[in-house]
Amino acid sequence: MKNIIVLAILSIIVSTSCRKKLDTIANIYIKDENNASVSNAMVVLYGTNTQGTPQQVAVFDTAYTNLNGMATFNYNQLYQLGQAGVAVLDIDAKKGNKSGAGIIKIEAEKVNEETVYIQP
């Protein structure tokens, strides 16, 4: 009986000491050549696996910008607690005949932000 009580107390201590991971978010802002926010632009974030086959795509996500020119990507599933890093991703943005590119480093449990300028 004593062992059961000790085991119950230890399990309560362990379950309350576990840290919940915070959100890992990437916000990409798209602006045009006049520095105006671009809504409804297609934003693609992608990275390639550096291990094994170079052509293997590790991450490929697409989102569209809102009225403020921001596209949001959630990478909670990509990051696991204790992991050393998350990813460095390429950015491609397009709307009509305008396009632009950039790079973003995704850091764990942060809101990561980058601005990409598109032009004809």
C-alpha cells in the first residue's frame, strides 16, 4: 500500500513538471515595389532534406496572404521538444505577374517573421 502511495505522488510530480511546448509560427509579409502590403498573394515555404537524396522535399507548405499582406504557417508538428533546431526554408511569393523570393530561419517556439518584396 505504501508503494502505491509513493508511486501516485511521483506520477503527480512528473505529470505537473512536464513543459508544454509553445507555438512555432512563421509569418511572411508580402509587399510590392511601392512598399504596400499585397493581399491574396500565394506564398510557398519549402526546404530540401540535407540528408540522403538532394531532390527529396522535407517541407512544402502553401498559404495566401490576408488583407494585411501576411501569410501564416504553423510548424508545431515539425518541432519536437528537445530538438536542436527546426528549419531554414526558402520562400517563393507570387501574385499575377509579380514574384519574389527569400529565406526564413524557423526557430523553435517563436513567432518567426520575414518580409518578401514582389515585383514584375
